[in-house]
Amino acid sequence: MYDLIIIGAGPIGMYASTLSLSRGIKTLVLESTQIYGGQLNLYLSKDILDIPGYVSIKCETLKENLYKALSSYNPEIIYNTEIMKVNINEDQTFLLETNNGSFVTKKILLTTGAGKYNPITLDIDGMPNKKVSYKLDNPYIYKNKDVAIFGGGDSAVDMANLLVSIAKKVTLVHRRNDFRAKSENVNTFLNNLGNIIKPYVALKLTENENKINFVLENAGTKEKINLEVDNAIVYFGSASNTNVFTNILDYDPSGFKVNSACESSVKGIFVAGNACLYLGKNKNLASGFGEASNIIYTIDCQINPNKHISNFNSKK
């Protein structure tokens, strides 16, 4: 039996695992994909600006730093593992049935973020097209290219700012007049001579020799224009992923509802990172790391109460 099973080997899962193993908590990590890093793998070249102690840090660097810290504790991680069923035992432990066997644990911590990446696609005539991507593996393949980026959130604008110094021209296409992304990042893009087309949606895609052409329609006036580029990247976000936990926990499309200890509606199951939801929740890595730290301390107190009573008494 494990003390704790952590679902997800993304940044929050790796940090939580490091903390739990450092406290001597018997921990297993189950990851649905074949690699650690979670959503960081989608933006390896992106600079993260809100990690304490760093002016900026690349996603790839943060990913490897987190894994290096975790590796020093010889973690047990099983990749390509899907949770098929969760059973609550009479002694309030949990039986997890997976495609890689069954595991019993005292506690569960979900760090699944937005779940397995399932991009919302550009559903228009002419798609799919090999010149249209849903993630940015290597920004330098767009060097001296004309690139369109579709989306209005932080990821779309961040990628636009990354490419504007590499590509020949970057055009950001958004269906609304207002962006969900931070206004200062939109202004940075404009100050770096980025081009914005709004409020327009794509209706059709055709390919001519080495170029692709989008027919765009104004969301208000219905005026149609053409946008010809070399490549396009779509950042509409990820579609919601349902899993066995959505069936047993209090859940809405924004996440799993938790209390002040980040414990879900089922006692013994905790949630950290973008997958959890509470009043005032700020979805960023810094808050996820803080949640993980508090959760691991809480779990340690619950499974090793004598250790903490002794420590408390020794300070009196």
C-alpha cells in the first residue's frame, strides 16, 4: 500500500512528489503520457515570468530543474497509465484500477492541470492542413516566415511575442475586440510591430504552392478579407477532458471544487494546480506550487500524526 498516489507528472506533480518523498511519504506517481512535464512540453521555448526568484525562465529549463530535484529521491513513476476506476475501501483507503495494474493508497493528489492536451481545433473547410499547428515545438522553424496565430488568450499572445523577433511577420487573429490575455503583453506585441486582426473568425482555408490563404469574416459586419501566410498556429485552448474523478468528485468545467486545505468533496482526495477550484483561485504555477506544499504537509500530518505532535511538543 502507498501513502500517496499523485496523478500527473507535470510541474505541480513533480514538485509535490519531491516534497512528499523528502518527508518519507511512500509515493507513487501515475502519468497518462509517456513523458514528464505536462503542459510545459507544449511551450518549451516560452519564457515564464512569474516564478519566484527568476526574472524569466524557459519552460524547458523549469521542467528539467523540477525533474532533477525529484530524481534525487529515486521516484517511482509509471508512464502511459490511465485511471480506469476508483474504489473507496471500507478502511477509507483507495483502490485505483489502471491499464497498468491496480494500486492501493491512503491518499490521492490530483495534479492533472487541464488534463491530457486535447486542443480545440480550427473546424473550417480546408482543415486539417500540415501548415497549421496546435503547438510550438521549435520557434526557429518559423524564421523569416509569415505566420498567423489564432487566439486571444495568454498562450496565443505569449507565442506571438516569442515569434515576432524570429518570423518575418506575425499576425494575431482574434474573434473578439477584447483579449483575455494580459493587456501589457498585447501592447508589447504591438510595440514590436506585430499585426492584429480583430474581430475576425476564419471561414475557409486554401493552399496555393507554398502559401496558405484564410478567408476571414468580421464577427460584426460580416465583411470578408483574405489573409495569406506561410504557416499558422492555433491556440484556442484545450477541450475539457472527463475522467473517472469527474464522476465521483464535486466538479464543474473550471475544475474540482476544494476546501481551504485543497481537499475535494471526497475525504482523502486532494487537488492542486489548474485542476482545483476555490474562491479566489489564480491559475498559475506559483499558486499551484503553494497548494502542493500545503497539501503535502496536511497529508504528512494525517498519516504521521505522532511525528508532528512530537515536533510541536519539542518547541514548547
